[in-house]
Amino acid sequence: MSTRPGSRAARSIAGLALTSAFLGGCAGAMQARPEDIPRLEQTVSQAASPEALTRLGTAYYQAKRYEEARTTLQRAVTAGSKDGATSLYLGFANEEIGDFTAARAAYEQYVATGASAGMKKDIQARIALVARQELKQQAKVAIQREQDLAAEPPTPQSIAVLPFRLVGIADEMKPLQTALADMIITDLGFTRLRSIERVRVQSLLDEVALAAGGITDEQTGARMGRMLRAERIVQGQMTGTGGQDISVDAMVLNTTTRATPGSTVTRQGQLQAIFDLEKQLVFGILAEAQYTLSPTEREQIDENRAANLLAFLAYGRGLEALDRGDYDAASAHFRQATQLDPSFGAARTQSIEAAQLSDAAETTTSEVVAQQTVPTQNMATTIALDLNPSPASAVAGPSTTNQTAPPPPTTTNERQPVSDSSPTPPIAQAKTAKIEIIVRNPTIPQAPVRSGGN
């Protein structure tokens, strides 16, 4: 996985900073250190309050004792902790252990209740990364429980789409198999059917080591559907028939009866008209599934398309990069798709998510904490205002409180206007900064009022 220039250096600097109470209302938890563990354990043994448990759990996390951190922080939750640090560090501990389902749940709780806007943004990106890891974990479990899942009823009204196989089409067009399946899944999501997300399907495909080119074997498709607990599964292929002519075939399998509920859906046309063909295919799939579209659903499906084939191919390459875990490459492909087609909403959305995934994947849980300790722009602005008061405060005149002696005269006669948009003077010069206030009245001409200096 590639690392963007400067990112690691920035994190190293952040890691040197002292931990601060950035969460709001949880300063005690943030101050807990590994060396505090004996004292905190004694405190908890005497009175296991939510706050004490959170402090101890955080200290365990800082000491990399993740199992103990998880157990203790979960006790804090059970005891009624409302502290943002509790759910945050519970998520960190679960992620380090590899329990991605529990980590995602804890992170989502922090996003709902946490106080730090900056941390929430980081955690939202982390949720996307953890969710992908969770799907891979679930795919492994599905394979282990395949016989049990085969005996369970599928999720009602659910439908999954496998990547289409390309036959007789140039290799550079290979990303179409992923992009086409993704667009079909999105279109089915506009209906009342439960469309299973592409990432879940791909995670299971990867785990069973099936060919990336797709699946055409009917029995294998039914097996995939049962492990996904999908009521119906769509599988098919795109075939080049000469020149720019193509044929797109889709088979809709009913996993409960293990048979096709109708004839295969086939649409033919030219490659440049792939989006029209895809819409016709979706409408045919829904007809085979005996689903009646509403006018609104039909309109939403018809509007979900790219403007040109090149943008669609770049989008498919981005999806393939996501599946490989190469988030930087995915981000670049999605940006290319957006540049080729600024109206391609799916590419724009995936571009943002890929950038978030890249940041999250290159950052450890400890670095997420460290990055929040760097002084923020708001803090710098506050300091600047203290040193360089606004014109309004200067007009108000001297305070009635005790004043310190004015600074000695400067050796320069230079006077420069200062406004709210002017940069803050260096700290060494702040005490002798000259401030010129100009008060304008539309009816009475007035000379400038000068303040400051000697």
C-alpha cells in the first residue's frame, strides 16, 4: 500500500505532542497512562464507577493490553458511561483485536455522541475501512457455516448480482464486468427489493477463490446465493459478437428452488450504447423477478448512468482497485472518471470514500489519537486575537482595571494600517504593533483616529 508524501512525517510530529483533552468532557480518560494502571486498578476495585472504568480501560489500551481494555471499557458502557472516550477507545481496542463488527458499532456510537468534530471526521473514515474488513470476516464465517446457511431461509425480497464474465471482448474492457454489476446493483437498490451491496458479494467471491472474470455455472451461482442468504441471484456475461456489437445475457436464479424462474434475459446492441443496454437488462431482470416498477423507480433507474464509456471504464478500474485494497489507485481512477464525466455522481461519491479509506488505512489507531493533539487553527486564531485586538476593542478605550505601564517608544516612525484581514504580526513585535482605526460617517467627514504606539 502506498503512502502519500508527507503523511508519515506529519504523524510522527503529531506523535510527539502531549495527549490533550480533545473529546470534551473526557479529560480524565485522556490523561490515563500505562504507569497509572496499578493505581487505577485499585480505584476500580474500591468503586467501579463508569469514569474510573473508562480511565482504566484507556490506560490498558495505551499499554497495548487490548483484551483487558475491551473488557473494562465494555464494563464502563454497561455501567452507564456516556463519555465519548468510552466508545472511542472501545472501538480502538476491538479493531486492534480484530473484532471488526464490535469496532464498527463502537465507532458509530462515538460519531453519534462524541464531542470532537475533527475526531468524528476521522472515525467516519475509519468506519468505512472497518466495514470492509468486517465483510471479509463475515465471508470467512459464511464459508465455514455453508451447510447451516443452506438450511436457513433467505432474506425476503433480496437479490445479489455477481460480476459479469466478458467473452470475446478486448482485455482493456475488463473493468466493465465490475462496473456493469455495480450499476445493476445500484439500479436494483432504487426498488423495494433488498439489493446486496457489491462489496459484500466481492468479499465472498474472494474468499471462495472464484475467478475474477465472473461465474456462469448455475450450481455455483445458487451456492453463492445461499451463502449470501439472497432470495435471487443474477449472473451472466457480456459477449462480443463482431466489431462494436455485443450481447449481454443475465440469468436470474431463485435460490429457494435452485432453478431459474424464467428464460435468460438477453439484450443486444453496440458497446457505445452500454448504458441503454444495462437499463433494458435491469428492467428485464425485474420482470423475471415478477417485480412491478413504479414510475418514480423507473425514472431513478433510467437517470443512473455515466455520460461516456471512458468514464465508466475508469470507474470500473477504481472499483477493482478498491477490491485489491489499493485505495490511492482507486482514488485516482475515480477522479479520472469524474473529470471525464463531471455529472457521474457514483464516481464522485466513490472518489471521496476512496480518499477516506486511504487516510484510514495508512493510520493506526494510536496515530488517530496523536493527530488530534496538534494545535488547531481555531486555537491559533484565539492566540492571535489576544495579541492583536480588533478595532472594536481599541475604540472602546482603556479598561478601568489596573493597567500595566505602556511599552517604551520605538525607534521607527513607520505606521501601517491594521485591519481584521491583516496577518498577525510576529509575537516579538506584537507589543509595539501600530493600529490605525478609520471611523467613517456618510454625512460628517472625519480624520483618521490613530491608536497605539507612543
